[in-house]
Amino acid sequence: MSNLPNNISEQARADFQRARFKAFMNRVWATISGQPTTLLSYDEIKEKLHIGGPIYRGVQTVRVDQIAGSLNRYHEFDRVFLPATDQLAARWQSVNRAFYQEISLPPVVLYKVGQVYFVVDGHHRVSVAREQGQIFIEAEVRECSTRVNITPDIKPEDLEILHDKVHFLERTSLDRLVPGANIKLTIPDGFERMLEHIAVHRYFMGLDWKRDISEEEAVRHWYETVYLPVVNVIRDTDILKEFPGKTEGDLYLWVLDHQHYLAEKENIPLQPPEEAARTFVEAGVKKPLIKKKASKNKPK
């Protein structure tokens, strides 16, 4: 038994070297694939999504693979919490030795935003736990309120779209006016275009009804008489399965683009939203139109 501490130390060093090599391979793959490899920054998420809180939720058991961000050390570990620098060796190996010796360590401290946890304290403990194959870890959790959901696999372009969604919800209060309404988009400028749709809809409501229309009234009426009828056709025809990775909101935008294209280029009067959606589905323009629009809106 006298050799056990030395054996543990050697094993801890070997584990760290293996973790560093895996981090290197992840970085190479990220460079080739263009996929993000860095941890999410809590400050960036806070700025873009205008989150509130944090509110203390007590000690909980958290899935390690849901921890994908950091409060202030997001450059020191990669997205799967592998150590990104050799300078972490001493502390990392110390925590790893505690793992082999079955020494209990205090809970880590996490902020929760949506489905993602951000480390406030305990980065090395999370890193070692993940490398050792632990599925869960004990944590003091403080939850931050958010109007949109994020997941551990979020990409930079997804975050930009969610930033636009937060702006859209702050402008329209759709989530308050129509509880359960949850528009999802993959098109970068989609929410800005929807704000334009609502503004135009409000203008024509005022002309038709011969009175001032409040913004809340216009938002609710747009959702119920323009957006939802199109979405109902999308659901009834089950067309969404033809476009993997796209959303009902994406197809809504394409339907209205097609509607205005017919009105401007082929001199066909604007159709009611539901009729326009059915024309879009039945006209045989599905794949070519989608590819054209997807290329036009592809992030650069």
C-alpha cells in the first residue's frame, strides 16, 4: 500500500495528458468542421438574451453534459470541459487525485440559463468529472430567467437568432399576449422581417377599421389572422418533413415571400394568408423555392 500515493499521482498525470491530447484533437476538428469548441460565455449570453436573476435553487444533481459555459474562465476549457492549457495541470491533477482517493469535494456552483449550466466555481471539478465519465455532479444552482431557451449545443449563429428573438418579444410581447406562442426560426433576419409584417399589418388595420390601432392589438391580430393560418396549413399538409432542420416560422416567411413575388412579378393579386400557403404547397415550388431562399439568407 505504500506505493498507492505515487501510483495515483502517476495516473493523475497520465489522465491530464490524455485530456490535453483530446482537447488538441477537438480543436483540430473544430478548425476543419467550423463547429464551435469554446465554452459559452455567461457575459455574452447575458448581454444578448437580456436574462434576469440569478435566483438560488439550492443543491441539485445536474447532468455533467448540460454544463457548457463559464462565468469567467471560458477560455481555459473547451466546450466539453477538456483543459485548454498546460497551466491547469497542478490543480486539475489535484482534483483528479481526490477522485481516485474517493475524497468528497464540495458542490460546484452553477448558473442555469434555459437548459445550459455555467460554472461559477468548480471548473476543474467539472472537467475531471466529465473526463472520468461521471454522468451527474452535485451543484449549488442559481437560475436566471430568460424569454428564450438555449441548449448545450447552441452555435454562434443560433445565439444571434435568439438575440433577435428576444428583441422581437420585447417589442411585441407576443409571449404575454398569446401564452404558448413560440415562433422558431433558423433564418438570420427572420424576426426583423416579422416586425415589418406586423407594422404593415397594423397600418392596413387602421385603414380598414378607420381608427388608431394599438401595437398590442396589431400583434395579436397578425398572429391570429396572418401567421397562424399559414402555420395551420403547414401542419395540415405535413410539408415540414420535406425540409429537415427548418421550422414553421421559416416556411411562413417563404410563403409570404412567394405571395409577394407572385403579386409583383406575375401581377397576381395578394391572396389571404391561408390561401397563399395552400398555393405555395400545391404549386410544385417546394424544393427549388426553399433552396433559393435558404441560399439568400445563409449566414456569412
